[in-house]
Amino acid sequence: MRILPALVIAASLAAPPAFADEDAVGLKPEQIGQIFCLSRTGSDEGAISGLLTPELTAAIADAWARNDAWIAANPPDEKPPLGDGIQWQAWPDYAPDCTVGLATLMKTDAKVEISYAFPDSPDANFTDTLLLKRGANEASLLEQWRIDNVAYATGGDLRTALTEAFEAP
């Protein structure tokens, strides 16, 4: 009869699953958004690469491989499909201001608004949305938020843009 109380005590001391404890998650979605904005205004994609889901990382690697194949098969003076790089935002124009807006969290998904502003042309301002997934990190026991896609203000998204870049006009 002493086994049951011992099991109850032991169970109460066990760590809760990562989903139950927000502190057990690495960066918060808003922090992912802040890093994303810093990389956009600093023109440094390196900061973003460590924040991607494995699936988005693979999609980008595939797009770069297709781009390399396109370059090898076409004249050198023609601009390749990824000639401007990865389309991280709806429009390619450099926006001097990038801010994190509303973050909407679900259990395994989150959306983070990323607002781009042009102080000299406010009519050009727009807001994209980072689509995050929560998943296990092989290097630690923590759950991690990772960028899985970017929904553009234009209605498109990054994953679709990676595919459509190689479709004939």
C-alpha cells in the first residue's frame, strides 16, 4: 500500500512535457521576429538560416541547386531565377524600418507580423507574416520555434515563390 503514495510523489516530481512549460521553449516567437527584422535591415541572411525548420531549409537548398543548374544551362548574361536571392519579403525593395507586430500563438504554430516601413514613402509600407512551427531540437531537450514559411502581404508565400521562380513565364 505504500507503493501508490510513492508513485504519486515520484510523478509529481517529474518534469512536465516541453509543450506544457513555455519556459522550456528556446526563443519566443516575438524574439524570432526581432532577429528576422535585424537580418532584413542588416542585409544578413546568416542570422535567419539557424531559425528555419528543416523542411524550409531543404526547400531553400533545393531552390539553390535548381538555380545552379539553371546557371549552367543558360548564357552567363541572363539573370538566374534567384538572381536577387531568396525572396524573404513581399517586395524586394530595401525597407529601412522593420518591426515586429502581433504574435498569435497556437500549440505548435505561431504567426508573427513583420511590418516594413519606408519613412519617405509611407504608401509603400507593408506587413508580411512569419509562419512558425514548434518542434524538437536534436541538440537539446527543448522545443524550438522555427520559421516554416513567410506569408507575403501580396497573398503569396515564400515556399510558393521558391517553386514558381523556376516555372516558365
